[in-house]
Amino acid sequence: MTRYLRLFGSFAKFSLLGELAFRANYLIKTSVELIWLALMLFFYHKLFDNTDVVAGWARPKYFFFVGTYWVVESAVEALFLSNFSEFAEQVRTGNLDFILLKPVDEQFVVSCRFVEWSSVPNIVFGLSLMGVSLAQIGAWPSAAQVIAFLIGIVCAVGMAYSFLLMLASTSVWLVRNQSLYELWWLFMSLMRYPREIFNTPWTAGVGWFFTFIIPVTLATNVPAASMVRVLDPWLVAYAVVTAVVLLSLSRWVFRRALRSYRSASS
């Protein structure tokens, strides 16, 4: 494990040096991301100018939820998204051969070669929004709530990583699978909203499906609700089990895809 941590540190350092080689481009990317977040924050503020509660979430609690979503989304984008986006090109060109020859786990190299540093300020933005929201709520969470929140964040990143890995693995069979990444953006859009919006008779089935069959809504709802609303130990436990199952399943799908891969020399 220490070896892989050192290797990831080297990957992160190399990615940072690459970003700093073109500072203007890095600053523009970061600025665009922060402007987009500021516009979204303005939209949510205007929404609450017309109502006090959205799906049972009061203003400060809802903004904590939004901050949680931004932290999860930005962490996944910073650590994994660009890596998996390039996987199809590696398969098509045969450059995956060079990864398979390295004396480390292939999944680790495929997942962690690059770090998207332009997404890191978004994580800071989300954490700041969560801190301001907690101060506005005025009731600080208990130790159990903080632990459940941290567990929920880890599970959320794990579930998102699993979805991305399985989508990327299909490149071995489909070669070009960009259309499948539309599913990823659909999942991310669903993560942005509280699952309570589905508590109506005609949407209850949709909410149940995206909670227990394809557990997209768990990613943001479990940590945010555990911290500022009601701590549901059963839902936290379900998120842990789901994350473990998805990580194991994605690992199996990835290994199965590699067995079907035909290198550039074959």
C-alpha cells in the first residue's frame, strides 16, 4: 500500500507540473469552473427567495446538501474522470499494451495516472459552502453524525468510481463508447437533487429504483442527510454494502474486459 501511495503521489506531482507548464490555461479552466459554481449558487439562492423549504430541506440544510454534491463530484472528476475518458483511446490505439506491461496493478494505473488539478478548487468551494451552512444551522452535529458523514462520502466516491470503471471497461468491446458516458452525466444530475423529490405517488417508483436498484441518489443524500437531518444507520449500512458490492463488481468487469482485450501486436 505504501508503494502505491508513493506512486500516486508521483502521478499527482507530474500532473501538477503539466498544469503549471501552461499556467494561463490552468487559471482559465479553474475560473470557468468557479464561475459556473457561483452561477449555480445564485440560482439556488433565487429559488429560496420564493420558498422556505424544498422537498423538506430548509435553505441552510439544502446548501449543505449542494456543498456535499460539489465535493463528491469534484473529487471524482479530479481523480478519475479524465483517466477513464482516455481509456477508450488507449484501447483503440493499442497504448494499453504499455500499461499492461508495467509491474503494478493495471486498474490502479488506468484509474490514477492523471489528477485534474483544475477541479481541486471546486472541492474547496464545496467544503466552504458546507461550513457556512453548518454555521447558519447553528446546531453542530454529533460525533456519530460526523462519522456517518465521512463514511457516506467515501462510499459516494467509491460508487461513482465503480460506475465509471464499468462504463470505461466497455471500451474493450465497443471501442468507441462515448455515448455511454451520457449515462454518467445522467447519474451525476440525479445526485444533485434530494431523493425526497420523488416522494410523490407518480414518482415513488423512480425514487425507489435509483435508491435501491441503481443507487445513484445514495451518493449525496446519505452523507448530507446524516450530517444535517436524521441519521439513518440502516441507510448508511446499505450505502457501505452497496459500495463494496459495486467496487467488487467493477473490478470483475474490468478484469473480464482485459481478458477480452487484443493488443496492438496481435
